[in-house]
Amino acid sequence: MSKLKGKNIYLAKGLLFLLPATAVYVFFAVIPFFDNLILSFHSWSGFGGKEFVGFSNFIEAFRDKNFLLAIKNSVYLGFASSLVSVIVGVLLAWLLLYVGSGIGGFFRTILFSPSMIPAVITALIFSFVFEPEMGILNRLFEAMGLESLKHAWLTNKSTVLNCILFVSAWKQVGLTMVLCFAGMQSIPKSLFEAARMEGAGEGAIFLRIILPLVMSFVQLSAIFALMAGLKIYDTVLALTNGGPGKFSVVMPMWIMQNAFSFNHYGYGASMSLIFVVIVLLSMVLAKGVVKGETYEL
Amino acid sequence: MNSKKESAERRGAMTVISYVILGLAVILVAYPILFLIFTSLKTSQEFYVNLFGIPRDFQWANYPRAWNTGHLGMYFMNSVVVTVASVLLTVVFSALGGYALGKMNIPRSELIIMAFMTFNFIPGIAIYISLYTMMAKFRMLGSYFALIAPYTAWQIPFSMYIFKKFFETVPMDIIESSRIDGCSELRTFRSVVLPLITPALATVVVFNFINNWGELMWAQITTASSINMKTLTVGLLNFKTEMGVEWGQYSAGLCLVTVPLLLLFGYFQKYFIAGLTQGAVKG
């Protein structure tokens, strides 16, 4: 009886402990989200009354060429940067198993450091790299006598998206590598020794033992990279501002412009909901594709 | 015997390949950052003739010049105030919440944290439009509050998740005995449980600091019409045009944001990564 009463006291105190976090989150995230949901069915310029327009904002969105292009770009950047950073990150993590722990720690620190730098800054650094006249990349090709490889990287339609992809992956790979390396380190060394005794090659050990055992880490980092790529905004803004023309526009950028530059708040709200659906669907899809099975070690 | 030798040879070859590839990767990552630092110490004239290398004559004066140009010093202080305040608040709120969910008999605590985490996947722009109009209605645009309060809120789900995971590993006996000794719940939390989860604390602080220090979109929206409230990321985007082609000063401005972050978290990185992998993967 008294034990039950004691439990209830802790429950009441527990709810009190949980209250500040919940209240702040509800007020600054949950309420605005549902308000946004209502707004998406209205036409509103920011001043005066809101006019209920039903689904017409959503219908307009699917006729909006720039929005469709933005969806295509964001989805491409999401899945491609997830793929690239997972492949490169897993390979680097594997190679780290072969180097001494001292130098390995140094390698990890350097390779992880881009994850610490704000995305705007990495993009501004790379605008130095890709700049056509003074940029490092073109000057490097010039110095090597490979003039034919010079490009106006960020204003050329055939290179701009993959330049953005490169910058995004450059920033993301370190996190993937660190997470997967942590997974690989937890595999008992005796497993490798046993496989080597049986005559297994290093490649076979990677494919048959290491990779299956770190799949849950791979899945997690794939989802992190996918989310970062789908929501990419800072990098694109600082590198290209959506250019040339609207060629590299991404979803958050087009929604921002419609809401805050053109004052089409209702239209922006409805596009942002389509964006939410795309993000959640992509996540479910990615979870299905990269199955993370947990193994008891 | 023979296969053992072969196996050792294969390992030796792999070690060489590993050093080569990892070395190249390190150059690919480190050089752009080093290039930025080198450029920040060059005159514009030197930038044109010596693009790739170490500066011949270190122009330290680029730093104070950058600090005093285009309000960069003011933006730096704004970023410090906003980031420190919001990180502190998030840590307090989410540690309390994580403790409650992990150790205080709240029913369906797993479901509650999953609800927070799922909501956290929603892209910010689906929140910003309405939040902007709310802030405008309360005449809060262009105040520290308009940045600090939302930043505090948005970092709560992940932080609380990490705290909950770590609190769950604290044995109940320790908490029970502190309660029996007559400590209040807050006292138990602060002086008995919290010291046991310092890796979680380091993880949450570092993670939130990186995110809030580097946040751009909401800062752009809410400080659009108030020059005095801009944060560093917003300021630096406009900085390029204000500096013209003063490459040295411009790079010094970018370094002012980057180098302190790298130095500070180069130190914390070990705890941060340990906490992140433990919290994110187990369970």
C-alpha cells in the first residue's frame, strides 16, 4: 500500500520534471506545426484576413515548375549524398582498422572535423575552390597542364549539382566513418583471427564478417546523411543561391522565397507540408532498403 | 604454414593501402581548411601570386580589420549570447525530462520519447512560417528571445533521448539509497545521478553548440529587418560583398567562426563521439 503511494509520488514529481521540456517544445514546435497545417488551406499575404481556399495551394504546388525542380534536386541530393557518404565512410572506417591506434586517432580527428564546422562556412570555403578565375580547382588543373578540365563549376548546369553533392558529402563522411568505426571496434578480434586461420582474405572478412555486424550503424548513418541531404539549404544558398537561374534550387529555399520574399504565406505552408511528407516517406523507404539487424555480440 | 605466411602478406599489403588512402583523404579534408587559414594571413597581392602555399609574411592585422568591418564583432557577440543561453537551457530542461522518463515511473515513457523524436524529423521550414507570424504578433522579432527560445526547444528531443538512454544505465540502488537518506528528488538528481553521466552531458553540449552556432535559416528569417541582432552565420553570408575582393580579411572573418570551434571541440571530441555512438545505437 505504502509502496504504491510512494510510486505515485515519484510519478507526480516525474511529470513535474518533464513539464518544462514538454511545454517549451509544444509551444515552439508542435503548435506552430499545426498552425502551419491550418495555414496551408488558406491564402494569406501576411496582412489582413486569411481566405480559406481548400486544396488549391496544393494543386498549384504540383503545377509549379520551380517547386517540382526543387523536389527533384532535394531528393537527388538526399539519396546521392547518403549513398556516397555511406560507401566512403564505411570504407574509411574499415581501413582505419589496419593503422596504428595513435595515427588512427589523428586521422579520425581530421576526417571528423568538417562535421564541426557550420555548413555555411564549409560552403563559403568551397566557393573558393570552385571559383572559375582564382579558384583552387581550376588553378590546380592549370598548373598540371590540364586546361581542358577547367570548368565554371558552379554556373555550369552539368557540374553544379554534383559540386553541391561533393561539398555535402565532404561534410558528412566523417560522421558516417566515426559511427561505423565504433561499430567495427566492438567486434571481437578473435573473430578476425579465426577467419584468417581458415584462410579467408581481407576482402572476404570485410564482406562476410564486418559488414553484416555493423549494419545497424550503417543504417543509422545512412538516415543521418539522407536527412541532411534532403533538408540541405545553407550549403546551396552559400554556393549557388539556387543558380544558375533556378537550376539548383532546393525545397527549403523555394519555400522560403515564396513565404518571406513574395509574401505567399499560405502557399509556402502547403509546400512545406508536401516537403514533410517527402521527408517522412524517404525515411521509411531508406529504413526498408538498408535493413539494420541487431546481432548479439 | 604457407597459408599463414600468405595471410600475413595480405595484411601487410592492406596496411600499406590503408595508409595511402587514409593519407589522401586527410589531405582532401585538411587542405581546404588550411587554405582558409593561410589565405587569412596573406595580403590581397600575395593571394594572387601565391595561391596555394604558406604565407610569406604573416598579416595578423587581417583579423582586427575583419572584426571591425561589417559589424562582424557585434555578430560574434550575438552568436555567443544566443548559443550559450540556448545550450544551457536545453541541457537543464532535457536532463530533467530525460531523468523523469528514465527513472521516475512515467508510464509509456518509450512512446513519449519516440513521439518527440519523430516530430524532430519534421523539416524546420514547416514550423518557421507560423512561428514567424506568432513572433510578429507578440512583437518579439529582432529580440534575443526570438532566437534563444526556439533554439532551446528544437534541441530538446535529441538531447532528452541521449539523457534518457544514459540515465537508464544508472543502477536504481544508487537512487533508492539516496532517496532513503532523505535527499530530495532534485538533490538526488543533481548530486548523485548527474555526475555519473558526464559523457552524455558532453555529447549534448557539443552537439547543441554546433547546431545552434551554425544555424542559418531561422536566424535569417527572424533577424531580416534588424541589423543589430544578426548572428555570425547570417552576417558572414553578407560579408563577402562588403569586403569586395579583400581575400585576406574575408578569410580571417571565416576563420573567426571556425577556428575556435575546431580548437574547443578537438578537445571534447573523444567524449562527444563516445556519447553519440553509445546513445544513438544502443537500444
